[in-house]
Amino acid sequence: MTQHDYSIANDNGAAFRSDVNNAFVAGQHKNSGGTAPSVTHAFQWWADTSSGLLKLRDSANTGWITIGTLASTNLGLLALTGGSLTGSLELDAFEDVASASPCNIGAASSNFVRITGAAAITAFDTVAAGVWRIIRFASTPLISHNAAVILPGSAAITAAADDACLAVSLGSGNWIVLLYQRASGAALAPDAFSMTSIATTAHSLTNADNGKTFVYTGSCTVNIALPSSLANGWSVNLFNTSVGSDTPLTLIASSWSGLDSPATSLRVLGRPGCNRLDVTLVGSLFYTSERAAVVGGVSPAVASRYSFNHNIAARPNNDKVGAYIVCVASDIGFSPGNEVCLASTTLYNASAGGFGLSLKTGASQTVIADVGGNGIQVTKEDFSSAVITAANWKLFLTARY
């Protein structure tokens, strides 16, 4: 045991010198011994040889703080350069931080933070790059996606109670949320803020638009230019909300390789069932979801031929070509707005006296309709049949690919 009370008594020369030397030795040996020093001081070291631990007296001189293991490299502590833990790593409990902007999660003393309140969050506080926080939400704040808060899906998120995420500081007040988990277990879906509404007559898509949804709301024809160079897998979703009209969106590309026929444009009409188009680049070829067109809007005069350009950049099969008529003035028991689908039994049949309509595909971009020499005869609600008055109806043709 090498311990000392560090009080040098008055004595003769040799005894005084011995007492001073013993004090120095005790300090050099960290007051080692199987029992604690009888006289202690704040911040005093003690090498406890009975437990093999290095201990430090607390600032109030009321107890000992264990620092590490005497026989272990680096006192058994994990080095700043890394190492292997042999036991569990226990972190502090969740610390409450009020929802605000900026929301001061970086200033929290724990890596686990619970954000309370529903105030909108547009930024977190400024801390060093690499600082990370696991966040749990107690309420429903709206978290904005921006340069300072990068969110999964590049879209705003409205949190729900007990949602959780992992946020990492990029420095300079910028953070990235690497993971976001809904408490409900539901997939994280972008909300309406991720959709871009466009009402102009022309719009150019870019490489950065990959994975985005565009909603075109104008009443005019919109020319949509594709980028000249795209990465494999580039994909966009296009919606035309001018439902009820034939106002088209027109995709423009220098070469639509990958479609059945090369074309310079592709239309997305604003008709129910025809107003959405998904465009994806795979390799060097463009692929799209089912393309549809509604064309026409003419009065089906007797013994007339109509040829319409559908612009879906592919020749549809004949079984995907159809026709219907819309009443525009009262006729044979029908009122304006009534629609009648011209089924296969309505199509032209010479043996039936030349009533009806025949359809066929022409060139890759056309659909041709021939009205019979006796007009179009339809079945009415009372199951009788009658021939329509052409001026009171509009003929529309449909084509899908």
C-alpha cells in the first residue's frame, strides 16, 4: 500500500525528508491499496488493488467515481478511433424538445429526442456535421421538405403521434432524414405537395423531374418537352385534368424510339379514362402506360367517311377501337347529353340495309369510320329501334394501345 495523508509534520531533517518522499511516492502510485485512503481530497486518485479499478474522488469529496480497469489497455475504455464493445451500450432516455422552427434537436443532451407540439417545422438547429438524433413525435407537426430539411420522397410529411425518424446533421443548419417510420406501419407516401400543377402552354421536363407527378390544369393545349438526355429508369406521371374536353397534353421528343412507330409527339387527352400517362425510359427505349385517344366530335352524315389522327404513336388493334355518339339536340326519345355506345351489333352490315358504322385502323396514327348509306340505327329504351338524325348527334371514336 502506498498511501499518504499529504500532511507533512514538523520533524527533524531525516524524518521530514522521509515524510515528503512518502507523499511523492503515494502520488506517483495513485494512492494504491486494497482499501481507500483514510484521508481523502476532492479529485484524488485511488488505484484500488482489491477490485483492480482506477477511481477518482468526486468534487464534493463524498464518494469515488470508477474510471476504468487497471489491467486493461486504455483502462478498458473505448478509444476515439474506435474499438469493440463487449457489453451493451446504454444511451440516455428520450429528451423532450418543443416543436418550432428551428426545432432545436441538436442542442438536446440525448441522442433520443421526442418532439412535442404541432407547430410546423421548416428547419432544425445548427450543429456540427455528423450529429445524429432518433426522433419520436408526440403530436402532428408538418415537416417541410427543403434544402435545410431533406426528407424521404422529397415531399412534406405530416407526422402522427409515435412516428419516428433518424435525422443526421450535414452542418451549417442543414439536416437529412435518412429513415422515417409511420407508427401505423403504413408506407410513407408523398402528399399532395409533391405534385406540380402547371397551367402554361409549354413546359419542359428535366432529368431532376424523375419520379415526379405533374398535373396539368389549363384549358389549352400544353406542349411538354422531354430532356434530350435521360438516365436509365427516368420516369414521370402526367395527368390532364381538363376532363370533358379534347384539350390534349402533347409530349414532344426528337425520336420516340421504343414506340411501335417513331413519332414526334404523343397526346394525353382530358377524357375520363384517358387523362393519365406514365412515361419511363428503360435502356434507350421509352415505355408508357396504356395510351388512349378520343377523337371526332362530328355529325355522322349518311354515307360519309371520317378519318381521325389519334396521335397515340402506335397502331391500336381493331379490337381496341370503338365508337359512341352523344346527343346534342333531342332526337328519337333521347335528350341532349345522352350517350349511346355503338356496340359490335350496331356496326355496318350490308344485309341489314346499310345501317350502322364500320371502323378500321388506317395508318399508324389514324382511325377511319364509314357511316352506312342509311345512317346509324340504335335501340331505344323501349327496345324499339330508330335511325338517328345526324345533325342532332356527335360521333366520337376511341382508340387504345
